[in-house]
Amino acid sequence: MYTANLNTQEAAAQVDIPAHLLYSEEHVWVDDSVDPVVCGVTAFASEQLGELVFIDFPEIGTHVEVGDELAQLESSKSVSPLISPVAGTVRYVNHEAYDDPSVVDSDPYGEGWLVKIELDEDPELLSADEYAKIVAKAQ
């Protein structure tokens, strides 16, 4: 559960926002403590999407820029693009999430990771506190 700053609105505190990760405004998290970085969809985005039924992953070796469509997430409600928060080369995709997209719904920050990307440069992303403010406004 998000605990980095209890002064943000209570609504954001009800959403899981791990303090050790970085975030994009498009609701993608990045773990830059490892190389290649790990990316996935946030718990907030997962809740908004509804139950995932299919994920269209990029090919390994695909080069992406910030703002490119990285994957497509198909849920019971809609098909939504996953926008890349970083520039680099896709090195791994989560085959378990491909086989069972519900793992993203149940564990978006763990087993539900989506891709691992070798960075071209350090990304400019949001802290947990900054992301929590975006979530609070969206609710």
C-alpha cells in the first residue's frame, strides 16, 4: 500500500503505489534498480482496465522511444495501448503474463511485470509521491 506521503489525498492512499518504483503519467511503473529495467502497468491502471484477457507484446529486440506504443492490453472493457515510459531495446517479455494475463491483475508489481528494457539513457519519470497526486486527481 502506498505510504510514501500521507499528505496526498486519501483516495490515492487506497491504491498500491510502491515507493521504490518510478512512474509515468500513462500509469506505467519502472524498476530502475535492475538492468535491464522492468516495466509494468500500475495497480490503478489495472483497476481501470478491468480483467485483462490478452496482452500483445513487442518482439524481443524492438527499439522503443518514450511515448511509443509498447504493447496492447486487451481487457473485458477495452483495448488500451501501453505507452513506453523509457527509450531503449526490449530484452525480455513476460511469457507467463502472455499465457495468463490475470497475473497482471493480481500482482501488477511482481509476477505481472510486462517487459524488461535495456535503456538508451536515464528516464525522466515521476516519484511515488508525484504519481499519487495524478492518481488522486483521476479518481
